[in-house]
Amino acid sequence: MTMQFDVEISEVGPRDGLQSIAPIMATEDKKRWISALAAAGIPEIEVGSFVPAKILPQLADTAELVAHARTIKNLNVAVLVPNYRGAENAVKAGAHKITIPLSVSETHSLKNVRRTHVQMLEEVRQIRELINTLPEGERPVFEGGLSTAFGCTLEGKVPQSKVFGLAEQLIEAGCDEVGLSDTTGYGTPLQVKNLTKGVWAAVGKDKLTGIHLHNTRGQGFANVMMALEVGLRTIDSSMAGIGGCPFAPGASGNIVTEDLVFLLEGMGLKTGVQFGKLLQARKILRQSLPAEVELYGFTPDAGLPKGFDMVTPQQLA
């Protein structure tokens, strides 16, 4: 990457956004959408997940999407994998970043990936061995996603000590970094602060730089503000706020990429995103999904304020 950002937006719409939408979006439409997001300046896109097609048919074309995204200059191509077999496919496809979700709530882990903590950590070790067989310059970044870190719809409150302990175990098992994920939309700003500082104390600040937030209870952007204040610099979001976890009942509502860009740029933070082109990507999404699928976002409806000044790509060079 030649551009420098104050905050990196990681777009998860093609994976987390679409996984809860039943009508299958055509692969060619997904490619157009991904290309438009990248053209708008989004630096990282999670294009899909290597899960069995019978479980999530919406994501059955992930390998083809990785191949397409890899042709886009300066785009970091990310995917989710539930296990070693998924990681094999991700490595074969050439993903730049691989995230494996480890639910802090073991009940959610059994529902989501059908594995206990012990089994998931063994998957991590095997994936690390696989990645180590690649030449150093070709190894994807390997992230352990701490899912349900803020609470679980199945177990309820999740002890912070479990979050910190599993973060340590993920790093020891072979992850390059960990990520905090508010899978269920339970999170509050105080939790963002405490969990971030606790994970940093457990594994080091360089091992946690990003966070995945939902707006299920209207706390998404309050949580973003706290994440920025405490020092996190990668924020996951989904265009139009689509998505959620199909294995966490009621946990809908990713934070809206368009509103996130307005928030960050309005604070004078460089994102590298061009808002006009971002709205063009939103149009592709709208055209590619059935009308009954609701798209969210205040900024796309209201437009940018008159005279609003965004940082230009030239200023980032």
C-alpha cells in the first residue's frame, strides 16, 4: 500500500453482510460491487468465507471472488475460515488475510462452528503449520477473531477473563493477531475500553489493532468513538449496515460503512475513501438485491453537508 490512513476501514459486507440474506446475489454482481468498493478507496474487503455451500450457499463462490479481488491493485483481500479445511482453500485461493472465529462463549462456538475451544485451538495450530509451509513473502496474515467477546445471546454475560485468556491461547497457538468482535451487538463503550486494554495487557498492543462492531442496540458509533479514543485503528463495517450472525438470534446490524466514513472524515481522520464513488458502490448493491432487503444509513439518505471537505487521495500519496 502506498497510501497512509489514520483509520483503516475493513468492509465486511460481501461476507458478514450477505451471509444472513437468503436470496443469492449473483457472482458477477458481487464482483462489480467489490470492484466499486475498492475504487471508492476501501483498502480491505472481506470477500467471503470458505464454509460448506450447504451451510451458507450465499458464500459458495468465495474462491472465485478472491481470484477477482486479487486482480485489484492495492486491495487487501480478507476471508473468514471456520477450520483447517477452510484455511487450505483460502491459502490455495491466495487470500491476503485469514480470520478464524473463536467464540468466547463455548455454546456459541458449538452452534457456529461445531467445535469446542480445545478443538478450535487445535485447528489454529494446524493452520499455522500450513501457513509456515509457504515462503515468508507469500504467507497470509492469520487473525483469531474473538467472537461473542462482549456477550452471548445463548450464554449471556461473558467473563472478561475468558476473553483475555483465549487471546493469549490464540497467539500461543499461532495467530499473528487477534480481533475483538461484538457478534451479538451487546457491546458498550466501557466494554470496548476495558476489553481492548485487557487484551493488550495479555498479548501486546501490536497483536490487537481492530474491532468488529454491530449496531443492534444503537451503540455502534459510540463504540467506534471509544475504540478510536483508546487507540484501535482498524474498524470493520458493512455497506448499508447489512448483515449479522445467523447463529446469534437477533444480532443483526453491522455499522454502516457510509456513516462511518462521514464520522471519521468529519473528525479530520484520513480514510482514503471517496464518498461519491462509495455511493456508486451502494447503487450496485441496491440493484443486485431484492427490493425487500432493507438498506440502512443516514448519510446516503441525507447527503453530505454543504461544503463538507473530505481528504482527497492526492493528500494521502
